[in-house]
Amino acid sequence: MAYTVSFIASIETANRNEWQALVGTDNPFVSFDYLSALESTGATGEGTSWKPHHALVHDNGRLVGASPLYIKDDSWGEFVFDFAWAEAHHRNGIAYYPKLVTAVPYTPVAGPRLLTGSSANACVVGALFDAIRNAAEELDGSSWHMLFPNRTSLDAFTHNPDVVVREDCQFHWHNRDYTSFDHYLEFFRSSRRKKTRRERRKISEAGISVVAVNGSDMTPGQWDAFYELYASTFFVRGRAPYFEQAFFTTIARSNLINIRVCFAMREEHTVAASMFFETQDTLYGRYWGTSEFVDGLHFELCYYQGIEHCIERKLKTFDPGVQGEHKIARGFQATPSWSVHWLRYPPFADAIRNHVKLEQDHVKDYAEQVDLHLPFRKTGADIP
């Protein structure tokens, strides 16, 4: 079957209803409205390193496939680190940038990346892959990268000899039908349980209380307070924030994702804040900021508040974001994540393939070691 593949420089060029029909309702991060909010608030597009080049597959005028695709001139905001690969290209006199990236900008959350509707269509995926490779060559780009694919998007490339599949791990919390935070702590080793309770007590002893607010109920003043704290985490590193305040308020108004913000308050003063995105069965920890150091406050706002919310709402999974071995002692378990890479130049593809094989062994060993440091008295299936 012959398909027509085209590329668009803005999600607004696509038909919203047709795009949404391919996405479904399970993952809002690749939805038309989420990608549109990124563009309309300046997080992607002109003046950024994320230039939309979304791929569309039509069959006799009907949209049957799509992929969120971007032209990148750097590797910031991807959370799958390929800086060494870029340096290797540079040392050999070959430009690594531009490159093509199929991903959700600034969002290290697994989900569909090759959109084909309710069932995986190998022919549509093949058409997308061929067209994206051709587009990379036309741009004189070095490569194409698919970041944080879900299992369906990943499986389309598992046995493809033209790509490199890279494995890493994140730390996720899983709800084993806990009825309360205290019930959750019952399955901790005694020493770790005491430490956790002590950490949480420190917050009240510092005169701080936590107030949770749904994004749809946030006042302009609360949005201002949150954004100032969020932006400060970038400014201290000498970088501009990924998002303008308008991005968060746009998402909150759309009801696309339930936004939840936890404010740490000392009397009337906002000390810190954390933001979560909530979907049907998963809580995503996204951003945080603080105006002063309070021992244990990061753990309270970013992890314990999220765990309590998952238990209360009976959410299955809590994904608090990338990195952070300190999550392990709080019950977050190693969870695999993947990326798929096509390198235009065969010598680099071969070298990176060999590197990734060695890296994968290290990742698996690391995940096994992590499990040994979980706080539970029992692990695996024995946890309720």
C-alpha cells in the first residue's frame, strides 16, 4: 500500500480531530493540545532548539499515522544524553547537528511516539521510518532519535538492524493497594521507617505546612508564586526556564491534565512548591522550586506528598522524573526506559551499537544493585 508522508512546521497545520484519533486518551503528552500549548507559549518553535517538523502519513487523504518530530541543533531538554556521541562526530570532522528527534520536548515520560491509532500498523511505521531517514539526509543531519517510547513504539524496532536500541532506568513508585501512608510504611524495615517519619516531622517542626491546590483552582497570585520558584531552579544554573508561565496556565485551563501544586507555607509566606501532572492511573512529578533550604523539604514536597496522593486516589504508578538515587530509600524502584537511534554514518552506528551493548549490561547490573537498597522488609511480589 502506498502512503503519502509529509512534514509540517506547526502542529496547528494538522487536523486536531484526526491527530487525536491516532493518540487516543491514554497519554496526553503527545496530544494535539499539549503540543499546541508548547508552540503557542514559545517553548518550541522559532527561537528555541525544538523546531517542529511533525510527520504525517496519509492514505488517500485520510490521516493514518503521525509522529511528534523536531529538528534539534543541540541536545538540551531531551534527558537521553548523547553529548559524547556529538563530541565523537565533532572530533572526526562531521557535524552532529542538526538531528531529528521524535519526543515530547522537556518531558521524559514514556508514551507512544509512532501514532497509528488503536492497533500497531507495521506498514505505517515503516513509511514513517523511511520518510524520517530521508528527511534527515535532506537536512544533512546526522541522525534520528526516538526518546522514551512505550512498549508498542519500541517493539516496532526491536529487530530492526538499522537502529540502536538503548536502555536506561528511571525510578518509579508502584501502588500495591496501600490504604494509607502509614500502611505503606508498615512494609519498610524498622530503621528506614523511623527515618522517614523523622524526615516528615522536620517539616512541621520548621513551622511549615503543606497546602495542595488543583491547577484549575489556582489564583493568579498562586501561579506567580509557583512560577517564581520554578524559574529560580534554572536561573541558579545560568539557564532560562524551559517554560513561560503561560504554558502551565494554558494546560490547566484546557483540562487536558489534572495539575496539582503543593505549596510549602510558613504562615503566609510561600517557602517552596512542587507540581504534579495526574492522568487516569499515573502521577508525574514535574517541577519544583524553593526560596530557602529546609532539611527534608524536597523529599516531602516531591515524593511523600505524591505517594500520599497516589494512595488516596488509587493511582497505580508515580513517576517522579529522571535521575535521583535518593528516591530508592523512599521506595521508588528501578524501571527500564528506552530510546531508539538511527545514525546516518555507518562507522558511528557500529561504534555506538557496541557501546550501547556494554552500557546495557551496566544498566542491568545497576538495577539489580538498586533493588538491594530498597527500604522494604520484603521485595517484589511479597509487597502488598
